[in-house]
Amino acid sequence: MDSAEHDTPLYLQLAQRLWAGIEQAAMAAGTRLPSVRTLAAQHGVSMSTALQALRWLETRGHIEARPRSGYFVAPRARRSKRASGVGEAKAGSAGRWSKPVPEIDAQARDHLAIAGAPTAVRLDLASAETSLYPVERFSVLLRRLAYQHRDLVGSHVRGTGYPALRAQIARQAMRYACELDPEELVVTNGCVEALNLALRAVARPGDVVAVESPTYFALLQMLRALEMRAYPIPCKPRTGIDVDALRQALDDGVPIKAVVTVANGNNPLGSVPSDAAKRSLVELLREHDVPLIEDDIFGDLCFGETRPRPVRAFDDAHGNVLLCGGFSKSLCPGLRLGWIAGGRFTERVKALKYTTSMATAELQQAAVAELLATGGYALHLRRLKAALKSQQHALREAVLRYFPEGTEVTDPLGGLVLWAKLPEIDGRMPSTRVLFEQARAEGISFTPGHLFGENGAFDDCLRLNAGNRWTSELEAAVRRLGELAGRTVVPI
């Protein structure tokens, strides 16, 4: 196997072989292709990999799916209208792209647009319900500060963030043995902007960025927007990113320019790696001179006796880890207040922040700084984490009780969500894309798994939000969702 093949995911290698066979045999339009099960057996791969290969060919117009019938060779006219052939994908996998990153498929785009829209039962967004946040206290604090310090809303905002907030963030980090310099901190409009700045600081369009698989769907869309290529590294439900798999990719010569991890309270798996694993990750990337971008937005929501240390805490003085955090998950979702500690990339992050949004409004920053300084934030966190842990337990027990036998459910160490993998039904693979649309029609929302990967990965998985107080209505919705999941499959 050559180096380019090493860089190519297994499903894409299979797609290339399938398409080469279709072309060489000059298969006519309408020719039926082998079933998913047959392909998996013939090529020695999993049914999930075989299905990913077929769906990749389908999204490019080479083949088409027919309900309850299977996959067929598409008409040539349709194939010629679709972008990027298989050969182009192989050529583009080893280096910089000559064309922009292809857009996501129409169904994924629709599902992203629908996720978060109003519905009767909310199991989709990774956020706690409003009653679990100190909204009233924070509103009073905002009004008082706006009255006492009119300059917070009446003056031009400049700089890298409200000094008192940057100082408090650095002091909070000391509690979990992570040294941050307030001067390297840049306050952002949410953690998403922090991640965006971090990616632009260390990579360029066409560069390969290693991400956990599954990973937060907004990160995948961000990489597309920046015309960077996501390279999936397996992530484990208890221990996080597979450092050995990442090491193998680097040793194989995959041109990884940066790595992104949600180490603490991973979204969507809820994993928390050990300190030893975090240290190994830092040492590996330092050895290869590859920067690490760490999203620690869920770090404060981990359930252990002590808050887990971020990976950045093991970077010593090398500055190779760009640490991103925020308060949208832990304090108030509407704040959209985040921050980034840029390490050795700090000056570039500051320059990018200035040309992206110049600065972040200071009234909210001042209010958060006061909550941190007075201990109000710590008190709120204790209550919130206790509620989330209880709610996650109740939701997990309900999924195990009501979903089809064989459903696998994570047991998170922190965060707001559960990740579930549905079993095969009568030898056929389930599809949470179909389940998503059926559930939405009945007023039940969740996030389908295909959004957390690419090319059909995790189509048999779903993410459920545990941020809502457990009620009989919520239990009834989970029961109904389980009933629907028991008969939701894709055609073979």
C-alpha cells in the first residue's frame, strides 16, 4: 500500500475500487450493485464501512439508492453533473486541495438547520434548561453594572478583553494546576470564535487537521468553511482520543498540521482521558511539532470530585497548546462569551481577533468577572453538576429500558449529552437520519449521528441532551423514541 493509500480512509479506498470496477465493466445505468452485507463480506470490511462507501458514491451522483431495493448505477448524464470524481478524492488526500472543500450533502444541511428549532421535547442541543442557570441573578448584576459603570456600554470597546475577567480566568485555572498568563488570554464571542481563531492561527486552507471521531459537528462545518481537511482519529467513550492511532497516522506521514481535542467532557462521548494520556498526547505532538487546539468548554461540567486538568496543564512552558474555553455551557447560554489562551501563537491570535470582530462587549465580561471573584460561579457549578449527573443517569436508564435490546449507551464522566449506538435490526443497519425525521414529526428532537462524522459515519448513532430536568413527559418521549428506533433501518 502506498503512502497516498495510507492517507485514504478505508471506506474511500473501497469506494474507489467499486467505481473503478463499474467503469471498467461499463455497467449500464440501472445495474443493481451488491448489497451492503455482500460488499462487506467480499472486501473484508464492516457493514458500516461498506455503507459509507456506497453513500460516498451516491453523494457524487455515481450511484443512486432506491427505497427497499438497494443501490444502482446512476444515469451517466447525472454522473457528469456532479462534482469531484473518485480519482480526484484520492489525489487530494495527500496534500493541498486544488478545489474548495465540497459542501455537505443536502440532508445533512437540512438536519443542521432543523437542529435547535422549536419542538415539544428538546433532546438535541447540548445545553441545560434555563431554570438550571442563574439567569435572574445574572440579569440583576448586569443591570447594576450598566447603571454604575456607564462606560461599559457607552464607550468604544478595544483590546483583548476586560482585564478583570482575564485575571479571574487565570486564577480559576490555578485551581486545577494550569498556568495561564492573563496577557495571553483573548476574550471571544463564544468558544466557537475561539476555535476559529485557533485554527486560523496554526493552519491554512488545504491543510489537514486531525479531529476526534466522532466530533462536535460545528467543528466539521468550521473546517469546511476554512477549506481545511478533517482527518478522523478514533475517540473512545471512556479514555478519549486514541493517541496510538494518532501516532500511527503521524508515523505513516499523514501531513497533519494541527490536532483538535475536546478532552474533558467530550462532545458527544463525555469521555475524560487520564493525566497520563494527556501527557502522552502533549509529548507526541511536541515531538512532531504539531500544535494542539483544546476545546475545554465542558471542563467545568465534569462530575469528578476534582475538576480534571486540561491538556494544556501538561504542556509546561512550550506553548504548543492553544486552550479554548467559555461560559456558554456552564453559566448562561445566551452570553456567547469565550476565551482563548494562545500559547506561542498568542500574537497571531490577537491579530486575527482584531480583524475578525475587533473586540467583545465588556458588560457581560464584567458581570462574569464579579461572579468568579465572589464565589457565585463556584456555588452555581456545584448545583448544576449535581443536577446534570442525576439527569444523565435517569436518561441513560430510560434509553437502556426503552430502546431496542443491544443499544449501546455511553456512561459520561462529564458534560451534557449521551451518545447511543443502535443495534442491527433483522440483519439491517439502522438509520438515525430516518429516525430523526420520524421523531421530529411527533415533536421529539435529538441530534442524528451522521452530523458528527463524514460520509455516512455514525449513521446508526444519535446524541441526546441530558440538560433537562427529568419528568414523566420526558420519559414518555424517550419511550416513544425507543419504539421508533426499533423499526428504523436503511435499505440493503
